[in-house]
Amino acid sequence: MTELIKEQHLLDSLTSAFKIKGRVIRDRRVEVFADKKMVSGILLFAKKQLGFIHLAHMTCIDWIDENKFELIYTIWSPIEKIHLFVKTKIERENPEMENIDSIWDQANTYEREIREMFGIQFPGLIGEQDFALEDWDEMPPMRKDFDTKKYALETYYQRPGREDAKDVRETISERSGTKVPDFAKKYSREK
Amino acid sequence: MEDLGLKIFGAILTTILGFTVGMTYGGIVRKLTARVQNRYGPPFYQNFLDLLKLQVKKTNIAHGFMGHMAPVWIIIAAVTVLLFIPILNGNLWFPNMSFHGDLIFLLYMMVFGSLGMALGAGQSGNPNSAIGVSRGLSQMVGFEIPFVLSLVALMIQYETTSVQELTQIQHETGVWNAISNPFAFLAALFASLGMFRYSPFDIVGAPAELASGPVSEFGGKYLGTMMSGGAIFAFIKLTLYVHLFLGGAGNPDNTGIIATLLGLGVLLIKTFTLYMVPVFYGWINPRYRTEQAIQYFWRWPTALGIIGVIWAVYS
Amino acid sequence: MINDKDSQKIVDYIQNFARKQSLFVMAYGTGCGAIEIPATMTSRYDAERFGIRGAATPRQADVLLITGYLATKTLKRVIRVYEQMQEPKYVIGFGSCTINGGMYFDSYNTINALEQYIPVDVYINGCMPRPESVISGFVKLQELIQQGKADNGKKYRENLEWYRTNQKKIIKNWKMPDYNW
Amino acid sequence: MNIFFLIILIFFSGAILSFIINRIAPKFSGITTFVTIAVVSFLFFTQVEINSITQFSLGGIQMQFGVNNYTYIFAILVLGLSLLASLFSIKYMQDNDRLGYFYSNFILSIAGMVGIIFSRDFISFFIFWEIMTWSSYLIVIYDGARSSRSGLKYMIFSAIGAYAMLTAIVSIKGSYGTFIISEAIENGAFNFTDHIYIPIMLLVGFAVKAALMPLHVWAPNAYSKSPMSFTAIFSGAMSKMGILGMGLVLASVYSHSTDENAFNVLILRQILGWLGGITAVMATIYALIQTDAKKLLAYSSVAQLGYIIVGLSTGTKLGVMAALFLAIIHAVFKGALFMVAGAVERQVGTTDMTKISGLIRKMPFTFFTALVSIIALAGIPPLGGFVGKWMLYEALITESNNYFLVIVIFFSSTAAFMYSYRFLFGLFLGQEEKEIEHVKEAPVTMIIPMVILALILIVTGVYPGILFEPIAQGMQYLGYSDVNWDMSVLVNVWGEESNMAYINLTIGVVFVVIFIFLTLKNLKGTRYVGTKDISTSGEIPTENENLTFQLDFFKPFQRAAAPLYKRSMDKIWNDLGNALEAIFDFTRRIYTGNGQTYALFVIIFLVILLIFKNTLFTN
Amino acid sequence: MVITPIHYIVVPLIAAFAIPLLSKIHKELFRIVPGIVMFYNIIISFVLMKEVNEVGYISEIIAGWEAPWGINLMITPFSGFLASLISVLGFLIWLYQYRFKKVIDVDEIKSYGILQMMMITGAIGIIITGDIFNLFVFMEIVAITAVSLTSFYRGRDGAEAGFKYLLIGGFASALILLAILILYTQVGTLNMAEIAEKMHTIPLGIKSTILILFIVGFGIEAEMFPLNGWAPDAYSQAPGPTSAAFAGIVVKAGIYGLIRVIYTLFDIEGAFDFLIIAGLVTMIIAEFSAVKQKNLKRMLAYSSIGQMGLVLIAFGIGTKTAVFAALFLMFNHAIIKSLLFMTGSILMYNSKDKTISSIHGIAKNLPFVSIMFAIGAFAIVGLPPFSGFWSKLYVLTAAADKEMIMLIIAILGVSIVEIVYYFRVVNKLYFATDIEHLDIFKPSNNSLIAMGILTITIIVIGFYPDLITGYLHNAADILLDRSSYIDFVLKANVPIQ
């Protein structure tokens, strides 16, 4: 780990400033876990003080077992050449997150997508309710508890002969001599 | 009355000829283009099939009265102009009303069709159509300048504004205007690049940019009629060029059937050769922007045209 | 004379021949299939020798080529384009996705069978179909046209109720203009 | 009572009457105007004998009234157009205030024009000219503060022109001892040998009204700011008064030109011709970037007047005939077009083309007029405009050998297609605007004059001879002998002829055939759809969305022709105006307001005079 | 009743002394008596004018001493014309100011009517006298009354303007007096006809010096550049009716002095050319300055100066047509500029800061005044069919007869400038309605009548100039005939014994 000095240094400066946990994943990858309320402060600090001027990406993961959404902000410093992942978890019930499009304009796009796909509200977000979908009034489709197959079967005409569509992961894993991991089985389409 | 009957017959004959030749040339160009692109290409009669298909479409959409009238205007302009230029020099088979018409009339009458089409396109309300019209009119202002310069050069060189007269003079002296006033010819040739709207001057239709420009909203019989008008116009422009610069075709002293056919042959050869100029130029050039196209015409072709006029005055 | 059956046959033959030999294609490049179109049209496969060429607007087009999966959002546009085309008009479904949803069969926003929403003349199978199969599909369409079996515009008009029901089922907010059929 | 005095009396009493009637019943103000003009027209065309002369003296100056063949052309034009415009005006001006003011000035300006027509001496000519000018000025500023600036501009330029003219007039009196026009011509006032400035000054005076470059800058604003029913006359007839004068002067100059001054005349001819040509080009390219239909038409008027001046400048038979023919045709179609703009303005409330589109379904008759007039304007066969253009080109190429001017004119004429199309497209075509759904066709009294003008255009296109007859007689008065004309055949100097009737017959036949073919062919299969139903890559425009392409319509052309747009005459005049203002400011400062300074002035003046007394005063 | 020129002087003088007494009887008589006097003046003028037009000259000898020893009053058609013009204007101005609120409200109202009347009397005196010293005396009367009228409103500005006028006017008096002194030393007489007869005996150097002194002296009154510094202030600060009187009466008297001196007294070469140059410079500078003025009355003042320049030009051309034109011009200027000052004053009283921009759209409230102002403006810039056109035309014709093309261009060029500033005002009067005018100062009916008479005159003369041209031609003829004037005074009028 001696070669990851700049990463470690970055992590140190962040943890000392905010009292948060974090780790160096590998070279040029650093992640920190922050409380919901601290996120915007960390991002602003990273942007203004540490040179992370670019919001590369922003996404969301639905940890349905923990009953939490995890929001991940990926920011990039062209000087340090490090990707910093700022992760935070928020409750699934009435999810709400601070709007950061005042820090980066492009956050608006990501936030609208997340709002549409996961139903997370960002107060003060400008833009139409519809982002990619049109006239969608069901549960936000990227949530784990949304059953897309059931929805498709109900909504769309299914051509006969398509019922044999089986979960082929078993077969593929057998063919390649590996095992299907447990977590994958959990989310199998065939309950 | 007998004369009138002959004229009507001749008019129909001329129209059919112009239409056929124009369509065929278009087909041949498609074939040649395909060969240049290392393709097999459609048959040379493909244009006829396209036209027939368009004409037998079962439904047609018009956006209003001007939309309905647009193809009519084009055909009026095409046929009228066709009737007023000599197809074969002094041949009675073709009614050749050009005794009465002259170059200025032809210049303006050609615009008649464009204006009609522009109005039709305008009424459709499609923004692409309007943009196409705007570009087309702009480009027209571009290429008309060298074109008119070359025509003026011819007019003052021979003191006539009649196409028929110009052809006759070339026939009598045996010297083509292209040789007696090469600058004017070159200017006109450059202008023809814009006139035929092949690449790089295909900014009006501009595939992949404006849908198909002014005709965006036309289909079926309207599009078909416009296509026939366009084909006749192609023939008109070519014939006009041949008669103005390339010595014309036909022998006024001999109007027998064989001589007529011979004359037609000469006409076809000359027109086809001329037609290849813009087509060749188009194969190797990508599309200009509108202002580039206009400025293109306002530079060298205009200079050539001015030299041509001076040449005509002092020779 | 026109009412004469034989002469009508001849007229039909000629008309169908022209229609078959001159197909203006409105390629609706919805999915990954769009990449196959250039290959089909250019030097190597040269679809133009069959009289197939691109059309820029639906007004001029004869064939609507749906190349790939159709999201519900896209379907709305496809229906509009189809309705703007003028008869006779043909539709080619291109790729597995248009047939049964393909790999998107369980997606929450992709339709699974195109012919439920607009009448389809020819399906071309494959994911993606290669240009050869595309051309073969077109040739099949040409055969149908020659036989006079391919006029689905009329079918659509006659069964408009049924198609509309299907369309409205998935396009919830129906804000399409009404056409004076 | 003498018929001329009677006409003037009727006009003036009509003006006063319409002013008074407005106080009592505003509705009848317009009708009074119409009746006044109708009565005068009737009297003029029935009672006035051509070439009769009435002599009288006013203020010690001999004056003559009378009509000759040449001015008779303009009489037809002025009275005909005024009659139609006043009919149009009744409904157009209906809802406005201060109708009395408008109509009395309306009548006065027409009185001015008619007076100009039958003045045979320069003084009454000038008086009527000025009456016409200030009454039209008062109409230009009718619209209030918005137009007061353009009104002032108009008045200043008119004054420049009028005073140039007055200079020439008094110089004629001083040098040739007469105010009578025909006598002045006989005495050689326009010989162009000595007193060259006399015809030039007169030409400058007329050129202002004819909006010749560089004196045209008032025209676009004045034309577009005054009420349209007046602009129809303003641009159609009043500008022709300038043409009337120019034609008279130029014809005399040319017919009296001798070998000694041939070169001078040639220079004059070239300068005028080129000025006309440049006017045409510049006005055209400015017309096509306008977004206000009225302004577009105003610039277009300037351009068209440029053609007419080019025709006059040739001085050849065909050229002058072309100019006069174009003058009449221009009056007709521009009158019609301004009426169209007026009708649109009244029905829609604006003529901004970026705000209007798709009126064709709402106002079909208006569109018909606009279409016919635009075809005539663009000079496309088979309408009258083409005949004029044809003669102009023939004259330039065959008679005056001014080849490059042909190109300039042709460029302008081709570019004119662009703004012609812009006008039709901007107002009538394109998608229908949601906001103007309520719009209806204009009232009948507005439609009738427009349609009459459109029909005149069609008839003169087929039988230009109708107009050639009076023009030929008028030209004989100007000294052009042996003017040939035929009912429908155009002949150039080289003996080539074009038969308009023949051409029209051909066009008509082809039209009928194709139209029937297209209309009957699968009649049931043809669907007429609304303009919202367009192929927009599948996207559906909403109700309020208007996709019509209106802004920066000719942007590419503008970019291509950018050098032409750089120099603007307006700017040059503005700079000149600013420089003058600076001078005015400087002179104002001479008066310091300080008594001592003034006393100093007196002493200095006294001293200077005493010093220089021997040079100043001699026995 | 025999009417003789002496009535011009005697009646007002008696009236002036009588007014304070009469006012004890009734208050209104203050204002009415001057009007009666003015009206009587008109009667005298018309009678005399008719007579003089037939006879040629009328002479009246005062105190029994014959010319050249005594003082004589001379009525020529020229002076008769001016006298009637001044009388008519005087009466109209009286009519205008009668019940003129802004004048009545001031305390010095008693003196106002008398001053006005005396000013007019002085002006007429200048015109009809045949004695050069007498002329100087009348000049002084005019100057003194004018100065006191200028500072009538006892404000700071009025006082300043009055002071300037006093200063420059003092120069004028001194110079004229000096000129008369030198003249007297040379020829030993004060009678103008005799001076004129003996003029050729004076050496050129002295002669031109005298002329220059006269020119500068009268030039000050005639508003010649650069001697006219007093004028804009005086015009703008004086009460409305007085401004009109200045333009119509005082300036005319100054011009008369100048012309009488140059045309009758002197026989010197170059004086006419000098008049043209001086007039041209005056006109150009004044009209240019007028453009930038913000105060309407100042603008009118400059315009008035410019018009005077034009009159000087016309006199300078010196031909018969030119003199006729100059007379016509004087006539026009008197009636039009009076009208403009009358209407303009009313407009100005309605503006808070006395600027043109503050009377935007006032035509709505003052329709008649505005339209009369507009007609005045149209007339003064010379638009037909108003009277101003004809005079301008005759001036130009006169210039053209001498082929002075540059002069014509200059006159007309300046006319364009005139159009600019007058039409700017007309535009503003009518077509800017963004300012609300509340307490409007409206003219009384008698003012309206006075202005209306002037307006109608402008229009009538515009349509039918022959009404006065005949008389003016006659006046011009006789003005140019220097020897007959001398002969009449010195020979024909000598009583045969």
C-alpha cells in the first residue's frame, strides 16, 4: 500500500475534516461513507478545497434488505487523477435527498433520473416530472420491489411460445463450470 | 386550323420527349452514380417506376389549396418553357413557339415553377420546407448572376434575345458560342452546377439535414407530378444550354424524318455530355453550406461572366 | 373497358409491378438494428438495385422499417409516422424484438409484438438480421406486393377500432391528433 | 366656373367638410372623402379636355392650368388609386380617432397630386407639391409619438427636395424669364449646356419623392408608419409624382441634347441609371431581412422605384415606355399589397410576420390579391409586372447598351423573389397560429378595391396594350415620335416580338389540363389535412406550438451578402445629422448670455468695420 | 375731419398724459384707452396709406418751420405701409393683452398699457419722421419703453435681460448720436432730404465712417449679427404680448432706420453687398442657434433674428423685385411672428420649466392655439399655400434674377433647418400624449380673436397675395427712387411765394 500515498493523503484530509469513514479501494479510487446530511458539505469541500471539480456520475442502489437506498456520487479531480466515491444511505420510506445541482449543474440530469426511477425526491429540483419515461404512473421501475416481468405480462401482449423463457443462468454457469452466487439466486426471476 | 392541330400535336410530342429524356437521364445518373460507388445500381428506367408508383398511390395528402396547386404551377412552367424553346432548329415536328419567346421570358418563366413549389411548400407548415425554400431562393440569387451575365454576353454579341436566332447564327457560321465566347460559356457552366442542384449544391433538398426540403410534405401524385416537372426542367435547361452555347441541334434546311432523328441524336449526345458536368462535379464534392454556395457563384463564375460580357462588347 | 376484368388485371399487374420495384423506405431506427441499414444500402449489398431507396419523410415513404425494440414512448411516434404515410403502405418488422420482445420480453417499457399495434407485412428474424436477411425480407415483401396481398393500410383503416384499443392500452395519455380517415 | 378651379374648390371644401362631419358623425367622414374623390374623378374624366389651357395670374405671376397626354396618364393613376383607397379606407379607419384630421389631410394630399397634374407652370406646380408634402407629412405623424421621428425625417428630406426644386424654378425664372413649363423648355432651360444645375436641381427634388438613393432613407419608415389606406396612395401614386417630374425633365434634357453636351448627358444618364440600380439592389436586400410586412413592402417600393428610374434614365423609347408602364403597374400592385397589409393589420392587429402565419384559410380573397400582386411584383409572366421588366431589360440591352446595369437590375429582381415569397409566406402560409383563430376575412368594402386591383393586373398582363395607348400618347407629348404599341405584342428594337396573349393562352391551356388531371385523379383518395399534421419525426406539436419558420428567414443569404449590409445609408445620414447638430450647438454657444460679451461683440464689430471701411465701401 | 400724420404722435401723447387722470374716473379705462388710440392709429394709417398711394408723398411740417430747417413728417408709401402694419399689429396686440391674465395680475398694470402704447408711438415716429435727429429721439423712446417692458416681470431673469438690452441699446444710441453729430458737422443740417442731397460733398472716408456708425447703431435694433445678443433674452423674458410687439414693431422700426439711411441718405457703393453678407451671416447663425434651444420663446426669438437676416438680404439685393420681396417679407414676418409669439407665449405659460419638451401633447387641451401655432409654423417656414411662401418665393426670384445661385441655396438650406426646429415643436404639440396637463392657462376670447385675425390673414394672403402686392410694388418703386424724395422735400414742398 505504500504506493497509494496520494490516495491515503486524500482520505486522511477528508476524514480529519469531516470525521467520516472511508477507504482506499485501489489506486485512483477512494470511497467515503457519509451521513446524509454531510454529503453536500463533503462535495463542496472536495470541489473547492481538494480540486474535485467534476461530477462524473451520480447513481442510486436499492438495498431492499436493509430498507435503504444508497446514493453514490462519483467525483473526479483532474489534478490528483482520483475518483472519489461519496456514498450515503437514506431511508426507503419517503426518501428525500439534498439537491446538489447548485454545486454542479449536471447533477440536475442525474437527480431527475433518480427521482423518476427510484422515487427519491430532491427538493427544489427544476424540471418536468417525466424524464425518460412518458406518462408513467406505476411504482418507480428501478425499485427492487417492482416486478417488471409481472408488469410486462399484464400490460403487453405476449406472443405464444415465449412462455419457455427460463432462467438460463444455471445452464450457463454449469457450462462454464462456475456456480451461480447466492445473492444472484435471491433475485432470480423464477421465484 | 390545320396549323393549330399540328401545333397541338407537336406540343404533346415535345412534352413527351422532354419528359422521357429528362426521366431517363435521371435514371442513368442514378445508375452511373451507383457504378462510381462500386454498386450495381438500379435499372436506368427506375425513375419511371418510381413515378408510376407515386402516381398510383391510393391516398394523397394536400395541406390546402396552394399545396394542391404547387405541382400544377411546376408543370405549367415546365411545359410552357419547353414549348418556347427550340428543340430542334427549325423543325416543324416540334412546335417551337420560340419565334415569339425570348431569353428574358424564359428566365422569368423558369422561376414561376419554383415560386409555385415554394408556395405549396409554404402552406404545408413544415419548417423543413420553409428552410428549404429559403435556401433555394438564396442559392438562386447566387447562380443567376453568372448565368445572366453569360446570357447578356450572348445577347449583345449577336444583338438578339431570341434563342432561335442564336441557334441559327451558330448554325450559319458553324462556330459554337462556347468557342466564340468561352468565358460566357464557362460562367454559364458554373451556373449550371447550381441549377441542377447536384452535390455540392444540393442544399435545398439536403438529405439527412432537412428531410427532403420543400417537398417534405408532398407524396403520391403531387410528388410524382413534381418529379415529372423536374425532369422536364432538366431537359429544358440542357436543351437551352445546347442551343445557346453548343451550336444547337437539327438542320433547318432539312426536316425530313431521318434528319429529324439525326438531329435528335445530336441533341441527346450534346445534352447528355453537358449533363455529366454537374454530375461529375457532384460525385467528388461534399455539400456546401448555403452562404458558401452563394459566395462560390459570386466569385469566379461572376468574374468569368464579366469577362465574357467585356469580350462580347469588344469583339 | 376499365370495368373489364381482364384489363383490370393488367392494370393491377402493372401497378403492383411499379409498387414492387420502387420501395421508398422510411427506416425508423429505433434500436440496434439501425446499424444494419447502411450496410444494406451501400456498396456491398446495394439494396438500390431492387429499387429500394430511403425516403426522408413519411409522406413519400412506402415502407416503414422498424429496426429493433420499441419502447412505449417510441411506439407513439411510430404510430404517428405510420398514420402519416400514404397508401399503399407496408411495414417490415426487423429483428426479434419486434416479433416477441426479444431479450426485452420482460421489460416494463418495451412492447413485445408489433402487429398488435400496427399491421405488419413481413417480419425479419434475427438479432440482428444480417443484410442478406434484410434483403430477403424485402424480396418477400415484393412478392407479396406483386400478388396484391400486402396492402395493410386498408386493413389498418378497417380494423382501426381494434388497433386503437391496443394502442391506447399501453399509451395511457393519448394525445394524438384525429385524422379524417 | 373653370373646371380646374372647380376641382380645387371641391377638394378643399371636401377637406373642410370631412373635418367638420367628423365632429358630428365620425362614420360619414370616410364616406365624404370617397364621395369627394368620386365627384372629382367624374368631373375630371368627363369635363377636362386634354390640351386645353386656362390662364390666370396670382401674386403677379402668370399661371396656367391644363392637362396634356403625358400628365393624363398620371391623372388616371392618381384618381383611380385614390378612389379605391378611399373606399378601402372607410372600413379600415373605422375604429380610429381623429378621423377628421386624417381624412382632410387625405383629401388635401390628393388635391396636391391632382394639382400637380394640371399645373402647367412651375409655381402652381410647386405650391401643389408642397401641399401634397405637408398634408402627407401630417398623415405620417397621424399615429402619434411612435411615428413622429419618421415624420420629421420625411419632412426634412421632402424639404431638401422641394427647396432644390425651388432653386431650380427661380433660376429658370431668373435665367429664362418664365415660370411656364412648356415655355421654359422651349427657351432651353433644360438644354444642359449652361445652367446645368437647373435640371439637376429639379431632378434632386423629384428624386426625393421617388425615393432615389441616397435620398430614400425617409421612405421605408414613412411608408410603413402611416395608415395603410394612405400608404397605398403614398407609395402607389405620390411617389409617381416624382417620376412624373423626372420623366418630364429627362425627356427634355435628352431631346435637347446636342453634340457639345452629349458627354454631360451621358454622365447624367449613367449616374441616374446606376443610382437607380443601386437603389433597387440595396432596398431589395434590406427588404428581405424585414420582419414587419409593412416595412418589407416599404423597402420593396423603394426598390421598384429604382427600376422605374433606371428605365427613365435610359431616355430611349422602350426604356421610358417601360418606366411609365412600370410606374402604373407598380401603383396598382403596390396599392393592392399595402391594402392587403392594411386588411391583415385590421383583422389581426399586427403585421409582424413572426407573429402571424397561416392566414390563407381565414382570408382567401386577401390572399388572392396578395398572390396576384406578388406575381406582378416579382415580374413573373403572365402578369403585368413581367411586361414592364421585359421592356426594361430590352431597353437596357438593346438601346442603351448599359450591360452591367442589367446585371444589377437582374440581381435585384431575383432577390425580389425572396422577399416576395417572404411576404406571402410570412402572412398567409405556414401553420395556423392559435392566437389568430378568431380572424375573419376583411369587410366587403375592403375586399372590393383589392380584388379590382388584382383583376387590373391580370388584364394588363394579357393585354398590356390597354396601358400602352395612353402611355404612347403621353410619350409623344414628351417628344418621342413613332411609339409603336400593339394590344398584346411586345416588340424590341431588333424587331423581335413577344405575344403576351399567345403566351397566356399556352399557359392557360396547360394550367387547365394539369389542374383537371390533378384534381380529378383519385379524387376520393385525396385528403386535405390541417397544417398541424406535418411530419416532424413522429413528434406531435402541441396546440400552442407553432413550428412555422419565420425568424431570420434569409440568414444564410445575409451571411453570404454580409458586405452589402455593412454600409447603410441611414447611418451615413445619421452621422451627417450629428455633425450638423454639433455645429448648431456651437453656434448656440456664440450667444453666451453675458451682457459684457455682447457689448464686446458690438465694439469688435464696429472696430472691424472701421478698419475695413475702405475695402467695404467705395464711392 | 382732416387726418394728418401729426395725429400719430399727438394723440398717443395726449392719451398717455390723460390715462392716469382718466383712470380716476373708471378703472377699466387704463386698458381701454390705449386700445382706442390704437384703433384710431389704424384709421389714420389706412386713410393716409390710401392717399399716399395715389399722391406718392405726404409731408407735414411741425411748428411752422419749413424744411430743411424745421422738423417735417414724411409719409412715403414705404413708411405708410410700415405705419399701418405697426398700427394694425399694435391694435391686435392690445386686443390680445386686454384681459390677458398674466399681465393683469402684475401690479404695474397701469404703466404697462402706457408703455406699450408709447413704444408703438415711438416706432411709428421713427417711420414717419423726416428729420434725422427726430428719428434719434423716437428711437430713444422706443428703447426706453422696450427696456422697461422687458424687465416688466420683476424677476432676476427679467432684470438681467433688461440690463443687457439697456447696455447694448445704450451703445446704439451713442453710436447713432455720434453719427448724427459727424453728419451735422459735415452738412450742417438734420433734414434727411437735405442730407441726402448734400451727401456727395462729404469725403468718402468720413462718409463711410458715418455709415458704419449708423449701421452698427441701427443694426443693434434690427438684430443684425453680432449685435443681436440682447434679443433672445429680451424676447424670452418679456411678457407674451411684448414679445409679439418686439418682433412685429420694434424690429421693423430698426430695419426702417437702417434702410432709410442706406437707401435715401447715402449713395455709397458696397453698402448693398454688405447688407447681403450681414444678412446671410445673421440668418445662418441665428437659425442654427435656434435648433438647439429648449425654451420656445428663445427659439422664436432666434427665428425672428434669422428672418430679419433674410429681410436684410432682400434689401441688399436691391432690385425692385427684391425690395418688394423684402417689404412682403417684413409684412409676413410681422403678422406670422406676432402670431407665433402670441400662441407661443400661451403655450409657454402652460409649461412649468418653460421648455419645449414640457408641452407634449398640449394640443388636446388647447386645440385652437395649437392649430394656430402650427399654421404659423407652416407659414414662417414658407410652405404654400400660406403667406410666408410668397415672400420667400419673391426673395428667391429676386436673387435668381441676379443669378445669385449660392445665395438661393443658402437661403433654402437655412429654411430646411427652420423646418427641423419648427416641425419638432409641432410634432411635440400634437403627438405625444404621455404628459397630463392639469391647470391649463387658457387664452381669453379677445386673445383668440386677435390670433384668429392674424391666422385668417395668413391664409387669405396665402391664397390671394394680390391683396397687398400691388401696394407693395408701389412702395418699393418709390423707396428706390432716391431723387424724387429729395426733390419732393426740398423743392415741391417749398411754399410758392
